[in-house]
Amino acid sequence: MPLLLDLALPFSRLFEAEDAHRLAIRALSMMPKPATPADDPRLSVSAFGLNFKNPIGVAAGFDKNAEVPDAVLALGFGFAEVGTLTPKPQAGNPRPRVFRLLRDEAVINRLGFNNEGFHAVVARLSVRASYGILGINVGANKDSEDRIADYVAGVETFCDYASYLTINVSSPNTPGLRDLQSAKNLDELITRVLEARERAVLKGAGRKPILLKIAPDVALGDLDDIVEIAKKRAIDGMIVSNTTVTRPASLRESNAKEQGGLSGKPLFDLSTKILAETYLRAERAFPIIGVGGVDSAETAWRKIRAGATLVQLYTGLVYKGFGIAREIKRGLSLMLDRGKHRSIQDVVGLNAVEAAASR
């Protein structure tokens, strides 16, 4: 079935980008879930108190409403993250709001946290049999009077269903959301979110890891504050990074000036530099998931050497197809062979200083 989906990939580009995405979700929902072959044991990773069979995951945004997490995992990914989810259902921004930049192997989106809301997703997850590691990414409604309360509600709602929870304060498509990355707001947010987790533990939920997802556009001085707060509050990990509002001069497509967050190949260098800067500041206080431009074994390897314990991708699926996890894992095993490394975890951060110094 994954092979058939990949054969259909060129035809999907005949459809408007958001319609093609909807068709992909529909196709995955009908896909049988065969047992996946065992992964190279050297690719296994321990992070946040969880054991991942491999370090390759699907980022939030692909399966917004947790419709196909197990089908995604059956493609060979080590974990899947769903969302971003908000307390109330939200239509998002007007269409068109997703744009392919074909020659750049990139996507611009200004979706605006379109999702079915907490209630609908809880109903879906409550009948899910546990299949693998599932992250749940939560955000705030655009019209919320207390956005921090929305994140608190997300933790309280999904602690029973998530392997880990991601606090997304870095989408560029909800006005003012990135203000939550400022030191004062972030400290209050993390404090209240962790308090919500403790209340959930007292009610019988497991102590689920809490991760913070940040933007690649943060100034280094602001990154100092973010990492310091994350360390002080003992957050479990960070995800670096979300999409960027910047536009590299190298972009070739005429729609590159569309408003929204840019993802894919042009995001790789910026997101990897910020990943490395975060890794050096964190001083191994917590693991980091690296996101942005991962579409091959080489780019995954570079993310890991820059400081990522795990990596995620989404736009890579758009351009490389549903066999991408298998290809990346095969390539990573070959790289471990060449370097005579015993484990993928042995190479985490080996090139962080060089990656942080890159321009």
C-alpha cells in the first residue's frame, strides 16, 4: 500500500495542496496496518522516559485531528505527533492557505490551527488501541481570552491519551501567539502547564513528558531566556523548530511571497543552526527534537549531529512520499557502519559547535 501511495504522488500535484493532503489522509485511513519489519537496534533511542524504535517521526500538522496515527506509524516511523489541537473547533484562515513551492521543495502555509477541537479528538483517541508513541500538540484558540488556560486545558484533556505533549507557542499563523515565547509569558505558561500535569498525575494519569516547540526566527538573546526558563522549570524537552516567516533569497517560485510559515528544504539551514544553538545552551539538560528540512538520511544525520536526539518531518512526505522513513533508516544504518558507531545516540551533538557557527 505505501508503494501504491508513492506511485500516486505525482498525480496528487494535480490537486490543490490542501485537497491533496485530505486525499492522503483518506488513503492512509483505508490502509491495512501490517506488522512493520524490525528496525536496526542501533537506531533505537531513549528520550523523555520513552523508548523509540527509531528516531524518525512525523511532525504535527500532517495528522491534525488524530485520524491516522497508527497508519503513520505502520509506515515505519518511530513516533507520530498529531495536532495542533485547540479547545474549541476552529476553521482557520480562509483558503487558499497552503502553497507548494515545487522547485524549492518547500511549502508555505497559513492554516491558522484549523482543527476539530479537543472533544472530537478525545472521542477518536478513546477507542484507539495503543500501537506506538503518540505525541499530542496543543495550542490556543485565536479568540481565546486566556491563551495559557487553553494550554492548561490541553494538558488536562490529553494526559490519558498522549505518550508526550507538545506546547506549541511558535506558529506564525495565530496573531500574537509567538509573544508567549517572551521570558515573562513563557515562564508563566510553563509553570501553569506543569502544575496541570501534576494535577493530572494526582487523578491517576501517568506523568507525561511536556515539550516546548519554538520558532526558528528567535533572536539568540531571546533563545538564552527560553532555554534558561526551560532548564529552570525542568521541562522534559524542546522541539526546534516550527516554520519560518523569513524568505531566503534562494527561493525560485513566484508564490514564495505568500504570507505564512515556510517549511521544507529552504528551512533546513536556519532550523539546524537554531537547533545547535539550543543544544549548546541546554547543556544536555533535556533532549531536543530537530525539525525543518529533513527529507533524507543525510539531512537527518546532520540534524542529529547538530544536537537532535530525535527528528521529525512533514514537508519531506509531500516531496519524497510515504516510503521516506524506510529510506532514511536504511541510510542512517549505513552511516553508522561507516563511522563504526554503536548507536545513533553516540553521534548526537558531535557537530553542534560547527552547526551553530554556520551562516
